[in-house]
Amino acid sequence: MTFKELNNFFKKEISLLYSDNEIQSIYNIIIEEKLNLNKAQVYIKNNEKVPKIGYFINVLDKLKKGIPIQYIIGKVYFLNTILKTNQNVLIPRPETEELVNWVLSSEKKNKKIKVLDIGTGSGCISIAFKKNRSEWDVHAYEKSTNAIKIAIFNSKINKTLINFKKFDILNDKSDNVFDIIVSNPPYVPENQKKNTSKIILDFEPNEAIFVPNNKSLIFYNAIVNFSKKSLRKGGKLYFEFYSENLIKIKHILQKNKFHNIEVKRDLNEKNRFISAIKK
Ligand SMILES: C[S@@+](CC[C@H](N)C(=O)[O-])C[C@H]1O[C@@H](n2cnc3c(N)ncnc32)[C@H](O)[C@@H]1O
């Protein structure tokens, strides 16, 4: 089978699960992963025979079962880091890269500040912070023991020193005080499961994504409350959030005397990120 034929085979076999663009990006990822060839290099080889074809057929079988490509190859690229992923952690999303970039571009370099990432999952946010701001003292809290294991592994392979802590933001207390707190907490209301792809529902940890419909702000309330003691005066809070909740989240921040509220849209033009300063 040639590269061109393999590409078409992918398009035919998984067209019910993925859009054309998604299939193309999956195809590029696995070709790069197995054969170390980038998009341009593959294009030139379009009529050549694909080596190690068994691997690609095997990947295709797994994709047809709905297993996400990031779990099949066991890793994901996030900014300038490579992270191990499995079914215990949410696959880091491009939106969250935007959140990290926003924080990095908003905070001055060479300041020795103490930063906390709440609900670290794979560790993507804290590892990207430490990799790009080695002077920061980065802490990461997470409730799931299995997720922390992956996050610790990821911090090691990226050679970043991070203080991980098993911590339940809805129940635990901390004595630490931070300059910046960042969180991408679970925020999708459960009634949105009907609009969520089966791949996400079947393979990603649902408790990392969904919140009960009547408690969709539970993590924002808890983190703002936690910030009363654990964020210094003048410190900054950054959230990723469900766009429909913008007004309510703004209200929580204002009610708790946060000011300089800034809202940022994601690449799809949805309100997705918010920051505020503690008075
Ligand atoms: C949306 S995921 C974000 C993961 C990662 N930070 C990212 O951006 O890809 C939310 C994370 O919060 C964690 N989490 C859920 N409930 C929590 C709680 N009560 N306390 C701390 N972390 C919690 C989940 O296990 C999950 O890893």
C-alpha cells in the first residue's frame, strides 16, 4: 500500500467518527510518530510503499473502536512539552495552551513568583509554566491519585521540578499563599453529555470534564473561596470556563472583591478565559 492509498484508507475507515480535517491530523501524527516523517516529507513520498504497514492497520483498528489517538500513541504535544497520557487524565486541549500562553505573556519574566495550578491532570499547565519560566516556584494540586502519578512522570520526562500535592479543592485547606492561581477545572454541565462525542464519553475521565447541572459553578466558587486565604493581595486568578457561564463567573469574582477583570476568547471566538486581581 502506498502513502496515498493509506491516507485514503484512513479517510474511508474512520469517516463516521472524525471530520476530514481531524482524520488528516491523526494521519500526520502517526506517520510522524512511527516513521519520523513530517507532512511535507510524506507528500513527496505519496506514491511510495508504506513501511511497517502492520502498525498503521493496528492503529486504525483501535481508532475504529473509538480510542483517541493520544491514548493510542500514549502522548500528546502541549506547547513545547511532550506529555504521557492515558485514560486517567484529560487529554490537554489546544484551548488550554491558549490559557498558558495568556498567563506567560501577561506575567513579567525573571520574577520569582509562587504559582498554583488547581486540577493539574496530566500536569500540562504547571509543566509548561516551569519549562518556560524556570524561576517560578510551581505548585500543582489534584484530587485523583492516578492523575498525579502521570503528572509526576510527565514532570520528570520534561525535567521540571514541580510541587505536586494530592488535594481536594472542594474539601481540603492549604497554608500556602500564592502570587498566581490558575485553573482549568471540570466545567461542562452534565446535560451537555448528549452533545459530546462518544469517544470523549467512553475514554476520557468524565469527572475531569463534567459537573452536575445544578452545580456548574462549584469549582469557581470553591477556588475563589480558597483564594481568600491562599492568594496574596494583588495576586491574580486565571480560569478557563464554559462560555455560557461568563456572567455568573464575573459575578462571583466581583462579589468577592476581585477587580481588573479581563475576559479572553479562544480561537473559536468563544469567551473561554478570565483573569482578575484580588483587592
Ligand atoms: C478539566 S481537567 C483539567 C486537567 C488539566 N489541568 C488540563 O488543563 O488539561 C480538571 C482536573 O481537575 C481534577 N479535579 C476534579 N475534582 C477535583 C477536586 N475536587 N480537587 C482537585 N482537583 C479536582 C480532575 O481530576 C482533572 O484532572
